Amino acid sequence: SEPAVLFTFRHPLEVAKSLNRRNDFEIRHGLRLWIMYNMRAVQNSQELCRVVSSNEKILDNPLLEVQRISDELTLKCGVPSPPRPLDNDTIHEFVDMSLQHNRNELKDGLKGKEVPNVLAQYPGCDVLSYDSSLRKGSTEFEYEEKLYIKAMQIKCDLESGVAFESDYQWPEESFFKISS
């Protein structure tokens, strides 16, 4: 039988900051990796039964979201139901809120700071400015910001479902080149 795919995604800046903290990746490399990874995951699961969720939805209400995922995998994809009902104890064995450092930084990052600028808007989704360690106006900053805006557009499109349409326009390889 065909495999079922549980497609989950995280906020691109959370991923980039996590990679930066753990592996000393530059933020722009983490954003590029996030874009490429999600692009390939969507493209390679196009013909399979796919259930979509996000790290944010799981963390906002773990039991409700995991139950929704389980139900959808069973009803839509024919995956057998869990052997016993899901409960909070079972869910919390797998969802560890204490490991969400970068999510908390993104949520708490605006406390005491000025209101962020809206860099771009997509249907139902604003792309807010973020703190970068790069000098504003530099080529590196402009490239990082371009990647961040593109990653956020893709995140918004994943949330709305648009990114899962077969004719979705993913960035071309030339998009990832630093322009001088």
C-alpha cells in the first residue's frame, strides 16, 4: 500500500536560529535550507496521501492537533487507528515545550521593543521585520532579508494550502544567488 505522509513545518526563523545556535549556521543558510527542504518535501509527497500540520498548531493545543492528525490519517489515508485513545499524558511524552527556545524568542522578542515593520503581506499573513546580526544595507543583510521574506511567503502558503497545489511556483535556483 502507498505510504501516508505527515507533513509538518516550523517557522523558518525558528529553524534558522536553532541551526545557528547548535551548528553555527549563518541565518541565511538556515533560511535557504528551510526553503529547499520544504520545497523538496512537498514535491516528493505530491502523489501520496498527505496530512498537514505545523509545529505551531501542535504546540498551541497538542491533544487537539494530534487527535486531528490521527483522525485524518485514518479517514483520509487508511492508516489504522491508534490501539488506544490519545490522552494528554501520551501526547506530553512526545511534545516537550521546554525545547521550544526559538519559538519563545520569536514570541517574546517584541517585548520592550518598537513595533516591527511589515516587510510583506500575503493573504491572511504578515511578514514582520526581525533582528539580524548583519549590518542593514549590506549585501549580506539584503540577501538574508530576501530569503526571510521568501521563506515566510512559503510558510504562509503552506498554512493556506496554496503551496501544495501542483502548479505552485517554487523559487528557481537563480533566486538563491547573492546579487552584487
